[in-house]
Amino acid sequence: MRRSKLQPIRNKIDLADRIQMRLIKKRLKLSNAELTAIVGRIGNSLSAISKEAALQRASTVLAAPTEVPPAAVIASRTGGEQATIESEAGAPAS
């Protein structure tokens, strides 16, 4: 008797399938722990997993503080540059 091969559900991830897990991790640039945490929290829907991975990436980019000098330092530097530009142009410096 011939049995048909079971077709996988296309929009769900199977955690037991190593190949599928490797492909999803590579496509979404996630580690094994991150992927299993997302699946445990959200579920096994591929669209939900990809949205959550995008949100995690965006939150890490936004959460990274940038080194910005205090406003007084910025004002003193721009004021000094303005004075040198005016003196080079022959205008009286203020």
C-alpha cells in the first residue's frame, strides 16, 4: 500500500526539525536560545516569530545609548567655529 508523505504546515515551525530550525535561525539572525525563547513566548507561527525578532532587533538598536556631549560643550564649540568663520570672512567677531 502506498502512503502519501505528510506535508508540513507551511506557516508553523516544527521545533523537532533540525533543518527547519537552522534555516529559521539563519534567516532571522537569531541564536538557538533566542529562537526557543520567542517560540515559548509567542508560539510557533512563522509570521509572529519574524515580527518578534524584528521588534527585538529594533529595541536593541534604540536602547543602545550614544555618546553625546553635554549641551554646553556643543554650544561652546559651535560658537567658537562661528567666530573663526566670521573673522576669516573679514566681518567683525561678536
